[in-house]
Amino acid sequence: MIASIQALLTTLAISFDLPILDWIQEHLVCKAMDIAMPIVTLFGDAGIFWIACALILVLLPKTRKTGIGMLFALLMGLLVCNIILKPLIARPRPYDFQLEHFGKEIWMLTEAMHDFSFPSGHTIASFEACTVLLKNSKKLGIPALILAILISFSRLYLYVHYPTDVLFSVVFGILFGLLGNALAQKLRLPSGRRGKYERVTPKTGNR
């Protein structure tokens, strides 16, 4: 099963992914993007930005469930993406693939990583977070969605992920975001008012 998936991804890399990445390099590369994309991609590093946003939301009573939903989603993405799928699928980074199969060395704007490529942790975390935010607040969700799209594109521009990595991660990021939000909405949290969820014992008069 795993071997079949790896063979499929190799076929897609040659027929679908690399032509798109090379098209980006040939037609969209410019000085401004070379400066902007390495900065944009930092917002997805290790999910730290989204974790920080979630923790801030958890501290505020009105947005507590939104923050918890984000944390649930990010945890699911971490388990599925980094702990299970990356070492299981073991897909090489596109620049390593280019060098190994075609002898082509890609000029990198960021430090080359030689871990596995599939799926994109930056993308999955970003779409988990923005999905939860969109479900609860368009005011927060729309800017988060724009940032998630930019982060995902930065992974392609920087040649560190294949388009299929990103597409898979967008879909699963949305799914985990919906699931994390649904789980958070089922929680019954204290409102901060004393006795909110305490059973009230009726007062009885003196005998």
C-alpha cells in the first residue's frame, strides 16, 4: 500500500508537480517576492504563530472555544502530518528529487531541509487555524484565510513542497479544522460567573 502511494507520488512529481514549480520559477520570480516569501513562510514555522493565536483566544472568555478548537485541530494535524504521514510516506523534498533524478540543482532562498515533504505542515496548520476562525468569526477568519493562502503559496515559491503536498494539506487542514471546532463546541466551559454550572440547592427555612 505504502509503496503504491510512493510510486503514485513519484509519477505525479514528474507529470504534475515539477512543471508547476518550474513555471512559478520561470514566470513569477522577482526581487519583491524573493524578499516577501521567506518572511511570509515564517508565519507557518512549527505552527508557532497559530498556536500563539489560539492561546490568546483561550485566555478571552468570549473566544475561548474558538481557541480550544484551534488547539484541537492543530494537535490532530501534528499527529497525522508530522508523526504518522511524513515518516511513513517518506517523500523527498522537490529540490532533492530534482537533483537525484535529473541532476538539476535548485537555487534556494531558504536553508535546504532534507526531511520529508508530504504533507506540508505549514499548510495544514494554517488551514486548520483559519477554518476554525472562519466558523466563529468572519472578522478574524478572512484575514487568517488570506494569510493561510499566502503561506501555502510560499511553500511552492520557495520550492520546498510539491503542489500535491499543498493540495492534500489544504483539504485535511479544513477537515481537521471543522472537527476541532465541532469538538470544542461540545465542551461545557465555566463562564467565569460563580455557580454557573453548579447545581443550586433551594434554600429551606428554619425549622
